[in-house]
Amino acid sequence: MAAAESRSSLPFDFLRTVIAQAAGDSSPTRMAVEAIRTAPPGTDRDRDSLAMSLLTGPLAKSAPEWLLTMAVESDLNREPRPHMTTDRMDLTRVALSHQACPDAYRAQVLQKCTEARLGALGRKEGGVALIHAVVAELHRRSKTRLTITPELLTDSTPAQVVLGEHGLHEDVFVAALDCLPLGPDKHDGEEDVDAWMERHRTASDAWETMWDGVLRSQTEHHRRLLAWSARHPAADRVVREHLLGSLPWHVEPALLEEVAAHNLESFERAVLVTRISRSCRDGLTPAQARERYADELAAASQEERDYVERFLDEEMQSEYIQTILCRSAVDWVERAGSQTWRFLLNPGEAQRYGQPREWLASQELVAALGTRFATICLSALNLWEPEPASRYRVVRDLGWLHALLVHLPKVPEEARQKARLVVEDTRRSLSTRSGAHGYPSSHSAWEKNQRAKELIANIMPLVTDPVPALPGRRTASLGDPQTIRFKQLADADEAVLVAYLDRHTGNDALVEEALLSFAARSYRKTLTFDDVLARHSTPQQTLLDLTLHLRRRLGGGPELRGSWAEIMLARPECPPELLRLLPAWSALKARGPRYDTTHPAVAAYVSEALGDSDVAWRRFAASPMSHAGPGAWHRLGDLLDVAVEGTSWPTPPPGR
């Protein structure tokens, strides 16, 4: 009875961490086995957590069938958790990877799994036997030679679902790629051309969307994906453009630079098409144009020559097509600047939930790539021509022109003169696009006009004065440092906070409030807890004092206490004298390497303090610590001392 009481009283994740550290048949291990056998209804999560501790700890090499079966069925029968995009199936993965798991039972379980659960079981943490079984089951379920259709975005194939899982094992990843649908099919020569073109367009959109999802899920396999797509031409362009334009922040630096360089190579082909087409427009025959550009064509690859030859065909010499081809180089830059290179040129636009994304590539590399693109823009500007007089004039060249002026280290005078012509032509386009009363004909047109006017307002100062002024420094007053509290500092902008601390250097009380503010706002872009701590005259002593009087200095609820405990434990050193001052419940709940584990330093400290004494463990489990209320402020060291010595429980520390 005492063991059951101690099991139910202790925070469960803490007990699981202690079991994982235990060796042999120690008191915590016996408590765990008994807890699994006698777990009452409604405690499935606790029971599963203990089972995981046993299967990865004392029973890692040999386990009874009842435990493996219980582990698998517990996961399979569990209802999906709200707001969870995937079921990790950790307990099932451990059970099916176990040495004692029969092959037949493993295959039987996989056949019952949904595709999403099959992907979860195919993660790299799985054992060899489980991974082989997942690959075999994936091949069994997959149809061969299936062509992409829009319907497959909602009714996905098993391979698509599996590739939506992060952290796949290498073998599962490769098998899923080979089982994906094929690209849009080619015209068979019999189907109505218009019908095929419409079907091909929707299939191409689905193809783009499918690969976008794969690349977002498989960020650690980008290089392998690129190598695979090189052998599958239908996927190669899509994969490259997504890496560069859809999620460049997830691409490792060397690969990002390679993909960017490869993309820029295609600009030269667009330049050659532009020059040849303008020669034909200006009076040369296709044969004469071939002769004039013979050296350029000879230096090009066979693929590039075949591409250019398509536009020298007699059918491609109409005035309409020629007008399009004569803008090939400028159109290439316009599309790249607004789509493929958008985030590389404007990294600030890459955000998630209103926060800037963290890039794998350095700011220096992103800036260098922006400069390389601006050099391409300069070549396009030299080839730019005014739009012919037309009622359908469009505004499209301001974006890449702005990128040129911002990213090019030095803008030549002739480029600035040409930029003025682009702006003037754009203004004429804006006037012709307005309605009869001087207003745009639609809301969409109005938005585009506003965007164009904003770009012109940004471009003209750069044209007239290409060296932009340095941005002004933001300053603000936060008031008297003697009265300010940590909550005000937590709400302050990072630059404002740093400037405020600089203005009041040597004020230890202010530094202490700034340290406490991290409990209310732990994330800051560059300013760290230790940066602020270094400003204090006695940094280590103030950590002890703040933690000792945490209820009086910090107060608040579980989130603030828990945040302070995690900050202390995340530092390079959390000595025992500091650890024992932490609120007991918050310390036991502080996260370890995984989200649902206790911090190993806490588990080790408690285990050392209580040792193998069943009495001490039971007393500690029955301590008055709690998640909220006065009992939440009991210090870890005080409770451990009482558990070992058998004295009366102390009163909680006083508040303000």
C-alpha cells in the first residue's frame, strides 16, 4: 500500500527519470513494476510512462510478452490528442524494436496501423527489425506507376503520408521516395489538346504542392532529395525552386549556395534568347541569327542549344511571341525577384507567427547571395526596354530594380540613369491602368498601384543618392530605476532594455529585476540571461539570494516559478547549493533532454540524497509540495532534508 501511495504522490515524469537511472532491482524499479500491474483505470499515461522506463532500462534486453503487447495496444487504442498533427508512437516503437518481439507479431501490428502511424514508427529511433518491417509494409501498400492528380493532395498515397513525418530513418525515407506518384503525364497524341492542357495545369499545381510538403517535412534530407531528383527530371526543377524560394531558412548553407548558383546559371540562357530574338525582330532571319551567335551557341550545353533552337523555328517568329521572347532576360529577373529569390533578397519577410525565422545560413551568406543576384539584375537592366504603347501595360519591374539598388555595393552612373527610365515608364503604366475617373478599375489593381508607388518612393532616393543614410537609433525612457519592476522590463524592447541598463551601469538592484524579467519573457533575440548577470557586482551570490527569496522577489504562478527553475538548470553550472533552493515541484517538473522527462541534474541530486532508503522515498513522495498554492514554494533541499531525517515538514517561505 505504501508503494502505491508513493507512486501516485510523486510527479510521474520525475519517477520515470529515476527509474531510467536505476540499475538492477532497486526500490524505484520495484515500485514501477508494481505500479504497472496495479494501475487503476484512468492512469494509462502514467502506466505507459513506467513501461517505457522498464523497456528502455532494466528490461531492455529481455521483456515478457504481456508487457510488449500492453505497450503496443496502449498506443494503438489511444484516441488522437487534440492539436497533435501526428502520433509519435514512442512506446509502440520501443516494443516493436525490442529483441523479444516476434517478427510475425511485428508485421501483424504494422498491417493494422494507419499510414500516419506507419510513418511515426519509421522514424530513425526505430530498431533494425522494425525499420525493415516498415519498408516492407510501405511497399506492400503502394501502387506502382501512379501519376500525380489534384485528388492525391486530399486522398494521399501511403508514401505521401509517411513523408509527412519528421526524422524518418534513411531506409524508410528512400523507400517512400521511390513509392511517390510520378509527375504530370505527357500528351499522348490523341487527347484533345485543350483538355490535356487544363488537366496538365492542375496536375502540375498538385505536383508543386506535394513537393513543397515533402521538403518542409524532410529538412534533414534536403541534399539526398536533391540527389534523388537529379535522376527524376520531373522533380528536379520543383525541388530546386522550393529549396531556394519556399523555405531557404531550412537549407544548410553550402547547399543553399549551390542551389542559388545553379539557379543563376539559367539566366545566361535567357540572355541568349533575348539577344537572338531581338536580332530576328530587327530584321535577321533565323539562319542569320544562328550565324551571328554561333560562338555563344557553340559554348552552350546541348540542352541549352536545344532550348534556344525551339525559338528559332518559323512558328515562333510571330510578332506576339517575339515580343515575349525579347523580354526573356528581364522576365527571368522579375519572376526570380518576386518568387524564387524573394526571401533571400528580403530575409525580414521570412516570419513565423510574427517572429523572424532563424536561418541555417549566416547573415553574411544571405547578403552575399543578394549581391550576386543584384549583379544579375544589373545585366537585366542593361537589356531593359520600355514597354510598347498598349492599353494593357503592366507594372512589374520595380521589385528587381529595388533589389539591385539595395544589394549592389556600388551602382554605376549609367545604371542610375536607366533606373530613372524604368521609373518613368512605370508611372506611365500606372496612369493608363487607372479607370475613367482616375481610379484603379478594381481593388486588386489599387493594391498593386499602392505597392508600385511605395517602391518608387523607396527607389528614387537611392537613384539620386545611392549611399543610403544609416537608420536612426531608437531610444526610450523606462522611468526611475528605483521603482521599476521586472514585469515592465519583460515588456520592453530588447534594444530599449540594453540601452536602459547601459545608462544605469552599476545599479545591482536594476540588474536583479532584469534577471527576474527573464522568467516572464525567456526568449530574446540576442540578449541572454548571462549577459545581464555579468553586469552584477556579485553574480553568483545574487543567483543564490534571488532563488532563496524567490516567492518574495518573483511571486506569481506556476509558469513564472517553472521558467526560473528551467533558466537556472539550463545554465552551464547549477551547483548543489543553488539547486536545493529551487521550488521543489518546479524543479521536479523542469524539462530534461526530452519534453516529458525530469532534468537529469535534479534526478541525480534527489536520488543521491534519498539513496536506497524505502522510508526516505516514501516520505519524500508524501511531502506537502504542490503544483500551486503555498506548497508550491517549498524548497527542494528543505523537503529532502526532512525526508531523510524524519522531522516535521517546514512551513512554506514567506511572501511579500
